[in-house]
Amino acid sequence: MSLSSPSMGSTAGSEDVSITSAHPLKIFDAARRQDRFLYACAPMVRYSKLAFRQTVHKYGVDLCWTPMILAKEFNRNQFARDSDFSISTSGIQPPTIVQFGANVPQELARASALVAPFASGVDLNCGCPQSWACAETLGAALMSKRELVRDMVVETRRHLSNDGWAVKMEEDVDSPKGRSVSVKIRVHDDLRRTMDFLDTVIGHPQNRLVDWVTIHPRTRHTPSTTPIRTEALEILTEKYSSTLPILLSGDVFDLATLPIRSTASAPDAATLTLKEDPPNASPLIAPQPKPSTTNLSGFMSARGLLANPALFAGHSSCPWETVETFMCNVARCPLPLKLVVHHVQEMCAPGMGRDKSSLLNKKERAKLVEFTNMADLIDFLDDKIEEHTGQKGGMRRDL
């Protein structure tokens, strides 16, 4: 179901649809009490649509982000509301954070109020490095506009509060009207500028302005092929983790090789800054990192989940079961054929982690683009599932 009403008050198939789920901070707290990391699906342009969010949620994702939505267009254009944000009125509606691109406080506040009945929270994109976004003073360009980002967060929280939403963070975690406001950032070459940014946007630790921060430890100009700056992450988490939850975004491809290491190991063990073991080091096996032995609350994955939506369920590569789950979700929450084909190509190719096995070979993956309708794609995949697993695929019956 897409949201077509300017007021978001009425939707097809439901007289008064309101998404009631646990406050995101309550989900953070539940993970912390279990001493496990919270897992999040990153905002990905085109890819973080409802069918994909439902799929990754089934396989261990706690919080799902939408693709970045331009707040100004969302506020003014019914077509943008219909196409950019869809929810489920029946079945599973994953805890969803709506990410907006904005550079005007009133625009972000208004857009946030429109989605508040249907989402768990809103997030301001301060990390998109694409040139078009930065040219419009969106995304990573906001990393040099810390006062503006603060003003957008403050205005959004004020507007939501005036509309009756509970935005007092921990004080409102048990309220069904509780909603979160967060930001996703990159870092600067000079980390002191990032600290100035965070100090301004977070505000006083005892009365902070945002529920949590997601940090992508690359600069605006750093390509995704370059490893994240673990030393920057270490400094920032050490400084701010006692104030608010922090998610890491970037290079999260495999649960067995997360881009951090536990601090609770041998006396001279590496911390968040990865370094080679010294010669003749004793063969101690470092414990798996946990929130209690790091300064992180959780991980956000983009490319890793795109290739393997079952990543956070512990699968080293995408299983056929997950492809089938995704396709069944697509049957209920339709996506354009080309987008579905791209998702399937990613899932059936070698993954981003250590396990480079693939569900389809290169020739079979190339064949996917030849399909002109969803029925033929489903028939092909059902046949491949039966061929590889010996079990009949169940996608045909959901078409």
C-alpha cells in the first residue's frame, strides 16, 4: 500500500491505518540487555523498498531504513508520496525508519509529520556523497552545515511534539505514540570538524537532540572500495557512546569478519583500530565482539544485505530460501520487473563476504535480464530451486 493522501489520513484498504510498533530506542535497549548488536538495513536508493525490507526483517534485521526521500517533493507531490513510501496494511510491517533528504527545517518537519503515523521514526541524510545531492546542499554537503542540521532536528522534534507524537526519547519508549529522530553522517578528513558537528547536533548529553547517530566512517570523497576509517570510528565511539547509541555503517559484509574487534581479549589486543598481529604472537582466539566489549550499539549494512539478505541470520551466503522469500514478498508488494531482476542477480551472485559461492553461474545470471514478465522469471527461479535443492519452489502459487 502506498500513501496517497496528502494528510496520510486515509489509505486504500484501511480506514485508519496506524503502524504501532516498539519505539526504536526500546529495540536498541532490548538488544543491549541481550548483549547483542542491533542490526539495520541501510537506506539504499531504489533497493530499500517494502518487499526487500520485509525479507531482511525475516532474517534478523531489527530496523529497516527506506531509501532517501526528498522532503520538499514528498510534501508537495502526491505522486512522490505514492511512489516513495509504501507500507503493509496486512502481514508484516518491519520497524521502519523513513530517511529524508532536506535542507530546510520546515520541510523536514512537515514531511516527518506526514509519515509519523506509518513509521517508527525519521532520519536525516547527512551522508549521501553523490554529486547531485551535494550540489543541492543535501546529504554529505550538510556535514559543513552543522547549525542547519541542528535546526532541522529541533524543528522536526518540535513539530512532531505539537502534533501529539511522543518524542522525549527514553522517557517515551513505552508510548505507542513514541517516534525517533536520528541522523546518518560521514566523517571529515579533520576529525575535529566531525566532533564539532556531533557536539552541535547531539546537543547537551543530558538533553540531547537526536535519539542516535549512524556513522559511516568514510569522507564525502572516499570511494566505497576504500576500507572504512576504523581509527576515526574508534575515536568517535569512545567520545560519544556513553551519550547515545551509535550504529556503524560501512564494510558490514560478514558476521564472522565484522570491521571491529573486541576490546576484551589479550592485554595488547587490537581495539577498533585494526592492526596486524605482532610476530610470534600467542595463538589466542579473540572473543567475538559484543556491545559490552565495544562502544558500538549495532551495525547497518547496505551492499552486504543486497547480496545476502540473510546476512544477519548468520548465513555466509544467500540461500535459495531467501530468494524465494523475496519473490513471494514481491508478489504481495509489487516492484518493477527490472528492479526485481537486479535484486535476484545480486542474491544469486558471489557475496560480499568471505564465502564466494553463488546460486547461479554467470551465464544463468545473464539470462535473467532476458525475461519480459514476472511469470517467466518466477518459473525460471522455481525450476532452479528444484534443480539445486530437490524441493519444489513455492513462488508460482504466490503469483
